[in-house]
Amino acid sequence: MTLNQNKTPMNRTSVKAARLESSIGNTAKVSGWVRTRRDSKAGFSFIEINDGSCQGNIQIIAPGELANYEDDIKRLTAGCSITAVGEIKESGGKGQATEILASEIVIHGWADPETYPLQKKRHSMEKLREWAHLRPRTNTFGAVARVRNSITNSIHQFFQEDGFLYVNTPVITASDCEGAGEMFQVTTMDMEHIAKQQIEKLNYKFDFFDKPSFLTVSGQLEAETYACSLGKVYTFGPTFRAENSNTSRHLAEFWMVEPEVAFNELTDNMDLAEAFLKRMFADALKNCGDDMQFFNDRIDPDKALISNLESIIGSEFVRLPYTEAVEILENCGQKFEYPVDWGTDLQSEHERFLTEQHFKKPVILFDYPRSIKPFYMYCNDDEKTVRAMDVLVPGVGEIIGGSQREHRLDVLEGRMKEQELDIEEYWWYTDLRKYGTVPHAGFGLGLERAVQFATSMSNIRDVIPFPRTPGNADF
């Protein structure tokens, strides 16, 4: 039989709290999902459950005298959900301080062992992506979720404590911030009908927004409008890239945090980015100790994740002009797959050489060639470079990209013409340069890149709950 779950009116205790030595002697009610069950010859069962509150499980000892022992408890398998009530006792088992001697166990839901996919055997990350709805129950993905939550919380705390305002920028936009054209179009028009009728030119007066509209690639331009009124703001939300990249570092949908600060210049931007990264990683180590140790010992091939993060937190980031970086790479004697030429973007292998071999610490590259950067970046007096910056970290390469924004109207319009943008479409953006223009700067950090770096997970698809990639929009 399955007991009435209303029989025990008491507050639940998390597994994390029940595992503490200070809980010994308390009566607790814990709920979770069964990881394992084994029966002893002495007539009782050991049940390991986890509720997602921490990396570890709590062991439930179920005596054979329980009313539902034979009919229910001895049928429990991995994936079943239960609530157990009992006294928290000191455990004699290895790796656990406490266990619960159950006086009552309620079964909420069964999991057929013949079809439940998360059995004790080890599954590949690729296979677990097919079960994205169940993979959070594994040690790895539970840990990823907790670290992601910690980093998200740190992002908000860092900016809120420094007087930033959180601004919600639109997900649907008519502006292409990056100018790359890799955007998902949003429409209410019947594309199947249009294809059948072989209509060559679309009339957007029949579309919802009366013009071509897209999912945003960045909230930066809109965030600038608020920074140029309210001083310090940040936006944090989903962004989209219709880039057909099947790599371990690209997603079609990801989350981005983008601060914008009025009156800041490039050096201020570097200071902010460095402090921001250090705070995120320090909080992850502080708040997710067991999970970070798990990633260090089980995921990082070098078992150096924690020491690497501690090194980043304690180091002073190198600040290096792009031109000097190119000179270092050209003269280092290293053979690269991609050539190093001034005027082209550095590849991941170049960025990792600088951070892992040459400097052995994070590097902030700045003053990039203007020809490879978007229209909104401040042009230097040499007319060849812009005040752009990329923050590079060992093991990954670029983790933050940003710039001082071009606040001079004539220069901005000139850059827009260079890149063949319709200035009229950006009338509201150029207005900011007409009415009380100010120097300002900002950057963008992809949340998933940060989580991937902080956990040593090899594929970015495994640090977001439901990855969106070419050909994959399941769940």
C-alpha cells in the first residue's frame, strides 16, 4: 500500500541539512528520489535518496516492522520518489555523518526498472542529452545546476551591490547589434502559403510588427539608452544566434549578462570585468564546495580546477594591446593551425597560448583592428584600431567581450556607413549622441561559457538545461 502523505504534518528537511552533524538527534521529514536500495539479511533495507539540495545522498534505514515494508519498500528501485520520517542518527558508514532511522515511509511515485533510463551504469554525456528531462537527477547535472544557480546569483549580487539597475531589454527586435546577420526571424506570416504561391517579395505590412523582426543577439544597444539616462545598468536574459555551428562552445540560445556604464572608458571597463569574474568564481568555490570538488576530481582531466580558479581569483590580469599580442604570437616559435596576421581575429589556439603558456594567467586584449569590430566601438586616433577588449582565461580563451562605445555622432555615422547600415533604422541610437552624449562602456558575458569554465564541462550543451543547437529543439 501507499500511505497518505498528509499523515505526517511537519515541515520537510532538505537532504543537505539532514546530512549535518548538528542535526543528529532531531526528528526529520525528508523527501527525494531513490538512488539505490539494498536489503540486509537482518530484515531491513538501506535506501539512498537525493533531493537536489546537495551533491550527497542521505541513507534511510527502513526497518522490516514498517507496515508497508514487504509490499512497497522492498519494491523500491532507482527513480522512485519517497518521503521518509524518522530520527537522524550518527552514521557508522564511510563518507556520511548521518543517517535516518525511518518510522514512516511514503511512496509518491514508482519508476519501472525495465524502462527507467538512469540505471547504475555510467552513461555518456551524449546519451544523457537524449534524456534532458531526467539528467538533472545525475550527480553531474545536479552539480551543474547548483553551480549555474550560484553564478547567476553572484551576477545579480555583484551589480546590485555596486548600485547598478537591472533593465529588461527586448527579446524581439528589429536591430542587429552585431551586424553579422545571423538572426532568427520572428513572423506571423504563413510561410507555407508564401512558398506555395511563389511570392518573391514579402509585404511586411501583413506581418505582426510591420517590418522584419528577429530574436535578439544582444541587449546592448537598448541597455546603452538606459545607461545614458540612469548611469549604471545591466541586462541579463536570453539571446539567440542563428549560426550553424556544431561545436562544443556554441549554442543557438544562451543567456548573456551585459553591463553598461555612463562616463566609463576602456580602463574602467577592464577593471569592472576583472572584478566581476573574480567575484563569480569566488562565490562558486564558497557556496558550492562539494560540487566544485566533484568537478575537480571527476570532470577536470588534470584535477586542477579548484587551484586554477583560486589562481585566477588571486592574480592580476595582464592587459595587452592586440598589436603586441600578434607580435608575441609571431615570434614565439609555436606552430599554429591558423596563421597569425594583424587585422584578423585571434583564434582559440592563439588565445590559449597567451594565457596558458606565455603569461600563465588571464589576459585582457584591447585595441583591436577596427575592420573586424562592430560599428558601435570607439575609434582610436590612429584610425586603425578601436577601444575593444576581450578577457581571455586559461583553458577556454575568450570569456568576455566588450568595448568603450562610440559617443561622437559624426564618427558613429561614418562607421555605420562603412558597414552599410541604414542610419535611419538606428535613429533612436544616434539620438543618444545628439542629446547629452557621454563616454560610456560595457561588455557581455555568456553565462554558459562562464559555467562551462567554472565546472570544466567539455561541452557547452551540458551546462544549459535544454540546449538549442542546429537540428535540436527537443524538450
